[in-house]
Amino acid sequence: MAYDAITDVPGLRVGHHTDRAAATGCTVVLCESGAVGGVVVRGAAPGTRETDLLRPGNLVEHAHAVLLSGGSAFGLDAASGVMRYLEARGVGFQTRVARVPIVPAAILFDLGIGDPAVRPDAQAGYLACLAAEGGPVAQGSVGAGTGATVGKCLGMERATKGGIGTASATLADGTVVAALVAVNAVGEVVDPESGRILAGARAADGKGFVRTLEVLRSRVQPVEEPATNTTIGVVATNASLTKEQANRLAEMADYGLALAIRPSHTMGDGDVLFALATGSTASTPPLTALGAVAAEVVARAILRAVLHAESLAGVPSARELAGAA
């Protein structure tokens, strides 16, 4: 059964830990059998862990999980809980004296809503692992998307709720490519087909949205604060890829952000996209086809993140705004 989710890639499980009272959380993608990893970091204000390890030329080939977390740099602590979970199950890179789980991670800034003193910690990461399943994936205001917001060029008082979303596609040869994305952008989320803004900076009268580009053109200094945003995610496939190809897949899939978030990769965003290739199928389509489809599923995952989001901590969702229109 296909779920139109990243769990359509065999061997992947997704778990969320959600703290709605504090408006924060984290999400883990488990690949306990190991997956060839890659990464692209294009935002100007990233918060990451183990990204250098994923680059071509470095020793370790496989990751065993990827963590996406709220809590700004504090949230990187949640990766320790993921490591504890994997270590207890004998999962990790074999060294002479121990298995060391490889858990790349990235964070987004969600301290602007909810309780900024509460951030995902090691226990939150561990609980996300315990909740991990291989079926349908909860979307919207859960996990790393709990405190996510979008459209902040006019300040948080005009922002709209962001979230986490997922999507997948199957190529003619049976290769699956999928994405999971937590959307917390400076800019607005736009339907690439119609150009319509789905979530962004709200107009002063509450009717519709203001385009960030128009604000940037008219102001020397926009309201949004630096380093307080970020869209992070994972693109995954069951194709067999080398480390170099996995990194190229991440780079090509990253264009999905530009399709659905305008503008993307700003000075106030720490955008990061990981790639995982499990190699569970003998088929390996041309990387051009795989990357092009990956960009499309990343864009769809971004749209779903805001369309599934719920209003939280005083920030209205796209669904609430559409209902009031």
C-alpha cells in the first residue's frame, strides 16, 4: 500500500514528538539498515549536525537516522536521544570498540511562539523514535512542524502557521522518491501551478496575503529578524546511489523549495535538505529523472505542510483563514 509519504520508501519509519503547549517538537526518519546519505545546505543561517560526514570524500557512507527539530540550536540535543535509541538496538557504524549510530540533524527556529524556554531534548528525540512507524505520516502542526510559521517579512503578528508535510512518487521502473519537509520560512508558500499564495504574510485587513518580494522592494529593512526561520527536510529513494549521487540528489531536490517558497534561501533562513538512498531496489533510473521528480515531491510536501497545519499559539492556519474568507 502506498501512502504518498516518505514511508513509501521501504525500510523508512517516521516518528514525531509534539509539545503543543510549548509549540515545539521534533521528527525522526529512521533507516536502521543504513542508507547512503547526502546533504545540501543553502540557507544562510543553518543549525546542523554531522553534515560534513555526508559529503563526498569523507569516511562514513551510511546514515541510520535523520533528525529534524524545532528549538533552534538547542534542538540539536534531541539527536542524542536518537543515538541512544539506535545504540540500544545495536545499530551504528562499527568501530573497534563500539557501534556508533550516525544521526545527521538540522533545526529550525520556533522560539518566537509558544514557550521559548522549552526545546526538544534527548528525551524528545528518544520518544520520537519510539513513536516511529512505517505507515501514514501525520502532517501539519506536529513534530518539527509544531511551532513552524511562514510569511514573517511583516513580523510575527502577520505570519501564518507553517508545519511539516510529506509526499512521494513512483517512477515507471518502480523506483520510489519521496520527501518530508518542515516549513518555517521567511517567505510565503505558493502553489507552483497557479502562483496562488497558500500561506504567507497576511494583509493588514486580514483579506489575503502580501507578497514578500513586494515588501522587500518597498523597504530598505524588512521587519523579519535574521536567523529566525528555516525550512528543513529529507528526500529519500530506494534507488542504489553512491555518496556523490546522493549529494547531487539533495541538490536537485532542493529546487523544490524555490518552486514552492518565495523567496527561499534568504539570509534569515537556514535551509537544509538531506538525501537518503536505501538501495533496496535493483533499478537505478537516470539521476536527472530522479532529481527532477524529487524536486516535485519536495514542492508537494511543502504545500501539504501548510494545508494540514492547524492554528496554534495565536498564529492562524491557512485553513482557518480560508474558512473565514
